[in-house]
Amino acid sequence: MSRNIPLALGLAASVALGELRQDPMRAGLLAVRLLPGRVRRGLGPLERRLAARARPAGPVATPSAARVPAPFGRPYRPVSGRVLHLVTNSLPFRHAGYTVRTQKLAEAQLAAGLDPQVVTRIGFPVTAGVLDARSKQLVGSVPQHRLLPPWLPYGQAAALARNAELAAGLVERLRPAVLHAASDHGNGRVALALRETFGLPVVYEVRGFLEETWLTQAPGRRRDDETYRTRRALETYCMREADLVFTLGEAMKAEIVGRGVPEERVLIVPNAVDDAFLAPPPDGAFMRARLGIAPDEFVVGTIGTLTPHEGIDTLLHAGDTLRRRGVPLRLLIVGDGPERPALERLAVRLGLDKGAAVIFTGRVPHAQVREFHAVLDVFAVPRTDERVCHLVTPLKPVEAMASGVPVVASDVAALRELVEPEVNGRLIKPESPHSWADELEIVLYSRNRRSEWGAAARAMVARDRTWRRVAATTREAYRTLGSLDTG
């Protein structure tokens, strides 16, 4: 199918012009990302400088104006079991825990007899720097719909109103029985506007508290900042207005209930894995050889998006301490993100660049993640003591546990839901390189303990955290909303 480059270019131009009015750095960043891959790779330093200097797009709407106007639409008879997932972005253009969760959940729902469809936020993927204006793609077995007008209105309120108008046309064609919106609030507000038009039930899936993440992205940000207060209010609005709220764990549920949502309307739908992750992992010898890791070296690593609250600097400092103690250690950092340049500079200052004591692989395809699991002796989750880390349970350690890799993690509330100390892993004081070094040294030299923890971790995931089980949970929840035939 044609990528419709002329439409993509026109849409990109409208986005760039809008950004120029607010933040030229963001406009320049989009321009660099739209360049052909070979040219863009050569401008990597410029892209990183622009990304560092660009202001994040803050919410334009105020809490009092949270409601998106209901678009025009005609009544229809819903198709039982058809689910329309409203998300910000998706595979194959954006690889992150968020997009993997969308895809795996939809695939599992399809296997469970539901009919999931995915629609991304207006402008995606062009707004992410991808010149592709196809209105529909099949990603795996899941239909992905794109809302790509010739021109994107400027400003969040106008863009979301247009988003709702385009989504209404899609709803009329697809005739879903339930709207399942994943955070952030933009998706939830559009879903609530569509409910007003079509009378469909709305599920709001809280995958994170993005106002808390915003706090960690730059120094000096505070909870009394207008951006923080507005984002929090808009997220809370979506939680309270939805017919059901899904979220990832107990700590997140407690936060949502604390915002005034009745407990019976909040359902835990955890991060999970598919059956392929529960199969025996591949032989790690090939990947070790490819990375230049000797058979007798220990490997501690992590996989994910490199952001400040992931605490990778703590792991680097701990690794430096262990190397100076004579521990034959390699650190493996798989993934990319805004913190990567700073982490690479820190590795050089610590001397970890010598002999490739730390390996930064960059982003890797999700299909290759288990090859890196097979290299690891320990999977590390050194998250900071920030509030967002206490609340949000990540996906990547669940995948590592499914592969039988023991997990050591920061002792924060959300990770206590995954790691049972001395059963399937160990919890360590966050932001304490000395504690991390001491505990890692004990674990690395305890081969039998690591083997037992890995087996217990895999058994826990197989029992509680498969996408098949999660899909069954969502199917039952939709049934309570009247979205499935019961006769």
C-alpha cells in the first residue's frame, strides 16, 4: 500500500509551522527526524542537542476545559466483542513498553475471541518524524488505524477536537462495542467525547502517571508548577469519568482510588508476556561472543528506555566499584533514550569504557530481547526513589523473569509487587551505589541462588502474568459493560 508521501509532507509542514510559533527547537527536531535515515544518523549530535533544548509540549487545556466537544455521529448497532483501542503511538514506528503492551494485549484479545482494533493519536506517525500517511496497516494480526488529515490544527484543544471528529468517522465504520483508551489524558478525553456521541462504554487504562514522569525529566520541576497540576487534573478527570479504569498494579490502583474513583471500578490488568517468553531461552554463547564477553565474566544488565528515573547512573557507579574490587564484571545497557549521552559520558569518567566494561547497544528489536536475556546473570532495575518509581510497575523486568533471569531491583513499592526477596530476586536501597555493589557481589558469586531465583521468577510469571490471562480479564470486564452478547 502506498505511503502517500504528499499527504505526509503536507501534514508535517503544518506541524512544523505550528511548532515554530511555540518552540523553534521542537520544529527543528521534527525536521531532523523527517530526514532520510542515512542523513539523520549523520546528524545525531544535532538531534540530541535539539532534543535537550526543546521544551516539552505542555497541556494547553485547563482542567475546567477538559471536555472535548462531542463530534457528529450517527447511531449504529455495535459489533459484539469489537474493541477500539485509542492510543498515542504504536508499533512498528515506535518501540517502547507502551507500544509493546498495546500490541501484545490486542493479539491476546484476538486469540480470546475478541475483535481488537487500534487507532493512534491524530498525526501519528508523521508527528513522530515518519513520512508514512497510510490510513490503515496490519501489524501482526492487529489492524492499526491512523488519523492523518491534510493539515493539523494548532494547539491541543483544536487538535483533540479534530481527533474526535476523525475518530467518529472511524467508529461509524468499525461499529465497536467498547472504547478502550490508554493514557495519556488526550486519548481518554477523545474517548469520552465519542461516548457522548455514540453511547459507548469507555475504559480508561492508566499505564503511568505522566505528570510524575514530567517531574523527573528536568531539574527544578515542582508539584506546584502549573504544568504538573494541569496534567494531574486532566488525568484524574479521565479516571473519574470512565466507566471502568484499568491499571498495572496495586500501588497504581491505590493512587487512582485516592483520587476519588470507586475501588470497584478499578481493575488491575498487569504487564505480562506471551508464551514465547516462557520457552527455554536461546543459548547465550553466540551473543556473548558477538559482544566480546568472555565465558567466565559476569554480566549484569538492563533493557529499556534510558530516562533519568531509571537510575542507570547508580548501576554504573556500582559496576565501577565492583570492577575495582576485582570482580570480572560487564555491564550491558540495552536501549536508548534522552539519558544515554550523559550515561556514556559518565562511563568514560569512571573508566568503564576501557575494555568495554560497559556496553551500550542502543535500541534493539523486541524480537531480539531474549537473545540479550540469555547473556545476563542478573537483570537490574535500579530505579530512583522518585514517586513515579514507587507507583508504576514496568514491563521489562517481567520479561526478564519469564526468561528465568533473576532480578535485583530498587526497593520501591511498585517493584515489591514483582520481586519477592530471596525467592525470585533481591531488593536494594535505591540511589545507593555502595549498597548496589555489595548486594550484586553477593548475588553474582551465588550461582545456585541465582538459578533458584530465576526458576521461581519464571514460575510466577507463568502463573500470574501471561497475556492470555490478561486478555481473559479484559474480556470479562467488557462483558460487565454489556459489550459482549450474553445469550
